[in-house]
Amino acid sequence: MTSLQRLTWLLFLIGLFSHSAMAQTGEFRILATPDVLNSEEGGEILKIYIPPGWHTVHKEWLDGRGVKEVVPADQTIINWREMLAIQLIDNLRMSPEDYLAQLREALQSSCDFSHFRILSGGRSSAHAETTQISWCGQVAGAKWGEIVLSRIISGENTVYSLNKSWRTIPFRSVESIALPEEEIQYWSTLLKYSELCDMRKEECR
């Protein structure tokens, strides 16, 4: 079976699953590096959970980095208030903790106010992962702030970054912006629906 046939069959199975049991709650999409998509043996893929009614507004692969951005049906790449952004950084071996440390440094230099909290860490099946929530009081050069919930997974040679973002009014403290703990827990659970698996090891189901 060629890689194209294998991916077609996998998409068919996922399509059956998403249009039956997942019909009321969302669907799954596949994201993988070009090397995997062009391989006869397949390889590591990320099955991304997309909430119902959300649609893709941006997708590209450039210089070893891939990104897919989805927003609710009534929002666009310009006026979004909530976004899911999934990134693949190929040929990178880095722990989730080290990746998040770099993210914190970037936010500290580009936000008027920033704060971070680790929510969980450890291993999911064979992969190391960590979940963090970040507050950026005002994005440099913009008129809004952002709150970002990030789940980072270290793959074989790729780092996967799953991010749920809320665009807010500017703020100067965590307490001054209303984001209920129930909302954080809800989206933490949704991010965990996404699954990293390896077709060569018959892990994908």
C-alpha cells in the first residue's frame, strides 16, 4: 500500500468516525510533515480535534514549520476573538519544558505584562508533553491582549504546539481579566482530544 493509499484509507476511517459518533461534538483532521506525507511507510501524524462549527482560516508550510489556524464560524483571520493554532516544527528535538521556556522569553519581550502557569506535564503514551497557560497584557504594536493555552508535545524529530487563544482588551494583571477556571479546564480537555501517533507502528486508530 502506497503512502497516498494509506492516508486515503486513514482519512476514510476518520471520516466515518467523525460523521457518526463525533457528529455532534466535532471532527478530526490530519497534520503531518511533508516527509511523512511523501513517505511510502508513512510516519508520525497528529490527529487534530476541531470543535463543531470551526473553520480553517490559514494553513501553510514554510522553512520546516507548518501552521494551521481555525476559528469559530462567525469569525475570520482578521476579526477573530478565539483561535486554535496548531504548529509543527520539523527537525527539532526539544523537551516541552525547554520549548515553553523559549515561549516565555518571547512573550516577556513582546508583552507589556506577562504571566505563566504550568497546568500539567509528563508523558502521554510514548511522548513527553506539557500544558501551560500564558497571559499577555497587550501584544506589542496591537490594541489587544491575549490569553494562550498551549499543549506542547515532543515527537520523534518534530515538536507539536497546540494553542487555544483568546483575544482580550488590554490588561495589567491576571485578576483584571475574566477567564473562568472552568473555561481553562474545558479547553485543556479539548486539546487533549488531539492525538500524536505513528502509522509505522500501527498506533493510529
